[in-house]
Amino acid sequence: MYPEEKAATTFNATFVRPEKFYISGFSDIPHVKYYYIFLCFVYVMTVFGNVFLLSVIYLVETLHTPKYMIVSSLAVTDLCCSTALIPKLLETFLFDKRYIVYEACLSYMFFVLFFTSVQSWTLTTMAYDRFIAICFPLRYHSIVTKPAIIAMIMFVWGLLLSLVAFTVGLINRLSFCRSLVIKSFFCDHAPVYRLACNDTSLNNIMAYVAFIIVLCIPLILIAITYFCIAIALSRIASGEERLKAMKTCSSHLILVAIFFLPIIGTNIASVASNIHPNARIINSSLTHTIPALLNPIVYSLKTEDLLNSIKKLFKSLSSNIL
């Protein structure tokens, strides 16, 4: 027998693919069920807020613009991300069903990571929209068209689908011959692949690649667009016009801060120091759930044309009822 054949035989003999994983969640925290009930409330309000936002955009014809196509895409992504994560999380911990089948765990991981990635790049697409609107106002309607936005959104979804599928698919090459306890609140990528007992260097590399593509590059692109926007605004003579242009960016900047700051902070803290698993779970769970809740609220209250559309829609509905 050749050495390669012997190695392959040994590998096949020791390769272990578990039937199930065990999701540990929090450890030694009293009354932790109240936190999961809070997440249930967050999910209900997230669904209500995003469905309401999508309904307003659908019913008001003046909002059928490329800008609100991006807003609609973000709302759909928020809904999908929360639905992929929270109901299963509640089932796992409120009903104490912590064992999860191997294939279901990878599916769970894929959908949560995919929709989180799409959230990041949708915010980047919004920054592009604001960049063209302020830096090239006369060419805005010729550049930011519905076909162009659809193409951008489809490209983002396709690229991230491939990236996340490849990253999650690499877990299939791992052998799990030690602990099967996932120290997280869902089938998170790093806590799962670190349980393997064979070489995880490729998984580790892909984790960094995904971090750069999903978080670092979008944040850099957003920073560049706002640097260009700041230069463009400095050239506007009228202070009133400058303030009006800045107001159109305020809602997007709030959304960027809500999404990126907690998730970047959590990742830096986990790399720079040994963050306690309970603290990591709280930070990560809030990072995955709160932005989807706040996005429709922020956009509804901070965007003047959307707020006016909501008021007109309510007036129209109330007059029809009376």
C-alpha cells in the first residue's frame, strides 16, 4: 500500500461527522428566559415595523423610486435575517431543544450569515445612492435607475450567496471527534469549526476573508463616499442647502452606526482579549437582532418624504373609514 493510500485509509477511519450538535447558550445566568422573551418581543416588533415600511412603499406611488427599492431590499433582508435566527433561537432555549441535527446546523448557519452579509452590502448600496444624489445631482436620475439598482442588488446577493455557501461548505471537510457543544446561541461559524480535531486553517482563512468582504470593505466604501460627500457639501455656498443635503444622509448614517459599530466592536473584543462566552452571546445576539428592529423606525422618523407619505396614507385611510 502506498503512503498516500494508507493516509487516506487512516483519515477515512478516523473521520467523524456528528449526528447532532448541542447549543449551550448562556451559562449560570438566573432568569435567562426573560432575555429570550425580550428577543421574542424584538422579533414581533421587527416583523411589524418592516412589513409596515414595505406596505407604505408599496401603497404610495411616489415612493416607487430606485432609492426606496434599496430601502425595500433592506427591509426584506431584515425580515429574513430575524426570521432565520430568532424563532429557532426561541425554540432552542425556551423549549429546551438544544440538540440540532448536523445538516440543520449548517443550514441555520448559512441563512443567518447570508442575510447578515446582505444587510452590510445593502447599507453600502444606500451610501452609493446618497453619493450620486449629492455629488452628481444633475445626473442622479440617469445614473441611479431602477435597472441599475436591480442589477446591483442581484450582484450583491449572488456574490454573498457564493461566499457564504463556500465558507459554510468547508465545514463538511472537518472531523468532529471531541466536544460537540457549541458555545454560542446559534450555529455560529467560528464556535462550530473550532470544535474540529483536524486542520482548520482553511476555515480560519475563510473566516478572515468573509470578515474583510462583509464588514471591512463595505465600511471603507461607506467612509470614502461620505468623505466625497463632505467635500461636495463644503462647496455649497448656502448653509440652508448644505443642511438640507446633510439631513438626507442622517438616517443612513444612523443605520450604519447601529449595524457596524456593535459587530466590529464584538469581533475586535473577541480577537484582542478572551471575552466571556456570556458577554459574547449577549453582544452577538443583540447585534444580529436590534438593527433589524431599529432600521424601519429610523427610516420612518428621519426621512421627510417617507414620513409625509405615512401621514398622507393615514389621512387617506381615516377619511375612507369615516
